[in-house]
Amino acid sequence: MNTRVPLTVRGSKMLMDELKKLKTEDRPRIIEAIAVAREHGDLKENAEYHAAREQQSFCEGRIKEIEGKLGNAVVIDVTKQNANGKVIFGATVDLADEDTGEEITYQIVGEDEADIKANMISVNSPIARALIGKTEGDVAEVKTPGGVRGLEVVEVRYT
């Protein structure tokens, strides 16, 4: 199952930076820690050795995971899209809640980039799904546990 995964340019760079760090810094450090721990003798009861092997397992697993994601990634540069004011993947959208008047800004990103604290929401989230294709002035109806919420699209930016 090779599902294509959308990533912003920024998200792709973040994954590539993490991969580089894992391969050039973390992996060699862990290999060295394993070598040092081996010198301490009996491996059955060597806590340092087992801890280093556990770190190695995590590191190698994360490397494979990132390589897989990057291999299946479709990197989308939103600044080069001709969206004509529509909300698309990668767009930054200013919204106004119709009930409360509260304003909020979200950027629509891939699953791996989503970070609600940074107002970056997954393209698969209910809010993003309701917003895709809308233009300034449109109202997106979002189903929430508290009922349907109307969010007016105030501005769409492609940065």
C-alpha cells in the first residue's frame, strides 16, 4: 500500500533535517555507546548495553519511518499553486467563528506536520475538510461534538 502523502516544502525539509541528524549524529553516538558498554563485560546484565541497543532500535525504526514517508511524499509548494483564492493544501486561512466572532488562523498541512499549538491542522481534520475549496466570504460548516459550527473564511494566503 503505497499511499502518496502530501507534505509542504517546510514539512519535507523538517523530515529531511531529522533524517540527517539521525544518520549523522544519533546513529554514530549510539554505536559508540554500544561499543563502550560491550567493554564492560557480561552483556546479559549490562544495563548500559541494553539501553544503548534500545536507543539503536528506536533510531533505526525512525530512520526507516522517515525514509518511507519521504519516499511516498508529494511535496506541494503552495506558493506555486494557482488556487485563485480557494482554500487548498498548504494555504493559511483566517477564519471567523459565526457564533462567537472569535478569529483564528490555520495552515492546512499534512498529517506529519500537524501541530494544533502552532495552528497547523491536518488536511484530513474535520475543519480542513470543510474548508478545502472555499473562498473568502464563504462559510464552512464544521461538525463538532458541541454541534455544527459556522466558520467564515476571512482571508486565504499562500505563503
